[in-house]
Amino acid sequence: MDRQGDEPLMDQLRRERLLDMEERIGRVRRKAFAVLSLGVIASGPWIGFEFVIPLALLLAGFAFSARRLQRSRHPERWAAISWALAPAFIAACTPLSGGADSPALIWFAIPVATLGARFEPRGVRLGIAWTLLLLVGVTVGFDTATVLDRPQMLIFAFVAVIAMAILTGAAVQSEREHRREAVIDPLTGLLNRAAFAQRLTELQDQVDRGEDATLGFLLGDIDHFKRINDVHGHPVGDAVLTDVAYAMRSELREYDVIYRLGGEEFVVVLPGADLERTHEIAERLRAAVARTNTGDISVTMSFGAAAVSGTEVRFPHVYAEADAALYTAKRAGRNRVALAAA
């Protein structure tokens, strides 16, 4: 069994993937809804312009959810709320445009296209159930006679929802497998340098949009690791890396993220942590590593700590500060934490 533990790692991957996908979807969602808005306006002379009210409410809901998602320790909850608004909007539009004969029924398939890309299988199943419940509710619930007389519109919409879920599921599964291979360090099971670079880019994009950032950074390095490889061999060195990774992961909060940059170097991103809190966590990690034994081999670790807050952050500079602090810790005797200069 992998001592690193599958659940914390998978939680990291899900959170990283969710934030990435929300960022990507957010960039194109405005275009998609611009197309829908044009369709609604163009159809106004025949079906009325009542669509405009729920559409405006939907866009406002998206904007609010997006802001909360980026700042939340549980972004998956706000992502679910944001997604659920789309089929709810379609359900609100259906009685305004013909009920069970509404041309909007087929729109229920549109939000299903993004379900698999944003949520795990359980979330996908819940999303499909929510969509179909709304679909049946606004047809059978509001216009039973029409459904019984002309059920084809409901049947077509129902089938479109299911078919969309099936078709997108295969593509999403392939993307997940390739993504996992690309961002996971195969030795320790931690996220790798590529994942860290991607996360820094995402964080910088958020700051550049004017969002406040409060983050702690830890850069850690196993002391005298080359000596371990030279004396005991690389298989033992690999075992030390795996044990150290497990020891650190077990001390972190569920929403902290740890990456192996390569060799014996690790970086930890601590959302919401100021420098004092970052220092506390670093000391806890240092002590946990010092308690770790691989066979008869004991190891220690040095850390450089930095923290940032505000909207003028430049993350490459923060990383450089943590790196400089790490070298300070090394020069001071190792097995210690050094703080970045204020």
C-alpha cells in the first residue's frame, strides 16, 4: 500500500483540476451565454422577452459564485452551486416559452457537457439527476396534458441529456488519466514541478485580476541527501524520499498542497497563511521529518519560509525569497527554518 495515502493526494488533484477547469470555463462561458442571449432576443417576438430576467439573474449568480470559489477553502461547493444555476435557469425559461412544447427543453443538455470536466463521478451523477428532475418537473409538473398528448419533446430532451453525459464521459476520463500522469511524481505520489508551475501561473492570474492573495510558501531540502545516495545507494535514497513525503503530507492541512520539485527539494503552498503561521507549519514539518526513520537511517530537513498578502504580489519573487531563506537555513547548520527577509 502506498504510504503517501491516496485520499489526500486525490483531494489535491481534484482541487487543482477544479480550479483550473473553472478558470478555463469562466473564460468561454461569457461567449456561450452571449450566443444564448442572441437566440433569446431573436426569438423574442414569438416567445416573449421574459427570458431576459432569469438570464440576468443567472449571470449575476455566476459572477458571485466565481468570486467565492477562488477564496473558499471548499471551492467544490461553489463550483457545484455555479453549475446548478444553469439548468435552473433553463427550467425557469421553459414555462415562459411553451412548457412541454418549449424549444428550450433541448438546452438542458448544454450544462451536462461540462459536468465530467468539473466534478468526480458522484458529482456527475448528482448533476444528471438534478437536470432530469428539473426537466421532468417543468414539463410533467406544469403541463401534464401536453406531455401525455405529445411526449416527443420531453423524450428528445431526456435522451439528449443522457447521450451528452455518455459522450463527454469518455473524453473526460482520457483527459484525467493523461493529466494525472503529467503532474504526479511517480516516486512519492506528490504533485510535481509542472503542477507547481501551473499553479503559480493560476495564482498570478488571479492577482493580476485584482484578487487579494494571502499565501505561505515553504521551500524544503533534505539535509545531506547526496551522502545517503552515495553511502546506501539510490534505492535507499528513493525510500527516504517516499518516507519524508509521507511524513510531511501527514502534518499538513487538507487544503495545503505539497509538490516535489525534483531530487530532494519540495515546496509547500499554504493558502491563507501569514508568515507566523507559515513558520509554525514549517517547524511542524521539520520535526516530523526528524522523527522519520527509513530502516536505520535518520534524516533532517531545512526550510525557507515566505508569505505574501495583497494584490501586488509577484510569485516568482516570493519563490526567490523562500529559496534565499532556505540557503540561509543551510548555512546556519541545517535542520532549521529560516524566514524570508521582511
